[in-house]
Amino acid sequence: MDGHVNRWWLDPVHGRGFPADMREVYGVELPEQPGDLATIAAPLDWLGLNYYFPATVADDPTGPAPRVRSVRRLGVPRTGMDWEIDATGIETLLLRLTHEYGPRKLYVTENGSAFPDVVRPDGTVDDPERQDYLVRHLAACASAARKGAPLAGYFAWSLLDNFEWAYGYDKRFGLVHVDYRTQVRTIKGTGHRYADIVRTHRGRARRAA
């Protein structure tokens, strides 16, 4: 699974070619042409990663590639998408990328959670579960940076509630609530919390500089 989801992409980009275990799995189905790997391995200015949840799997040698099956961990909190919530995974991933691939810079290009939103009578939207998810994952990113990950930026998914390819308008990830009927935008509790975190740490960074 790691080869299929991670090394399948990262190894060629960093000049290592396709992983040997993936070559064994896919064999002649690899659409490799002369010069492909040299082009893929062009130098990177930065490496971006999307992280929402960890995937727990078990070996399934008789199943289709990548020959694993999902395992549901009991007692683990989940988002409205039924995705596990485990912020330690993003720290582990950032440190692994740092140690194994040595990128110049790392950016978290997507990280967020979907939960049902409740609009209060006064029009405000409080979303404590999403706030907790954000705070925990930002703390994990900060921990990775302190341990040496060259983390240069973080992008929360997403600014606005939007159209999700698999779920349409049913799932809401936004820091800002969108009333799809009126198009009114309302900053959620998470949006205000994120702004406070950014404002606080920006001030610390300026004082340090």
C-alpha cells in the first residue's frame, strides 16, 4: 500500500525510478517510454502533500493490486466523511519525507475535515469538532518543523464550503460557511480560530526576525 500510494509517485520524482515492488505488481502494464524518468525527475523547488487521515490496511495476497484490504480501527474518532482523525500521521509523514527525500521545502497543500454545520438563529456557525481537528493538525505540523522538517507553508482545506467530487454539496470542509441558496458567506468558528492562530504566530515570527 505504501508503494502504491506514496513511493509510486515520490521515488520517480526524486530520481529513484519506479519502486521495485510496484514493478513486480504491475509488470508490463507500466506505461514507461524512453526519457520519461529523466523528465519526471526534474529538480523540485518544493514538495507538496495532502493529508486528511491515515489508512490502516492488512495484507490481502489474493486481492487486486495493491493487494491489501482496509481495516477499521475501533475507538478512533471520525469526521463526517467517516475518515479517521489522527494528527500524529501528518507529523510522521512530514518527518518521513524529510529524512527519505530531503526536499528543499515542504508545503501542506491540503488538510481539513468535513462535519455537519449548524447555523444558529443569530447566523453564526460554531464547529468545535473542526476546530479541534485544525488545532491538533497544526500542532503536529509545528512539532515536525521543530524536529527538522523544512515546512514552509500550510493550506487548510478549504476556505469555502464547495462542491466535492464524490459528494456534491453534501459535505462541508470550509472555514467559511456558504448558504448555497442565498450565497451568503459566514466565517465559522474554525475560520476565526485559524485567523487568531495565524495572527499570533505571525507576530512571534516578526519579533524573532
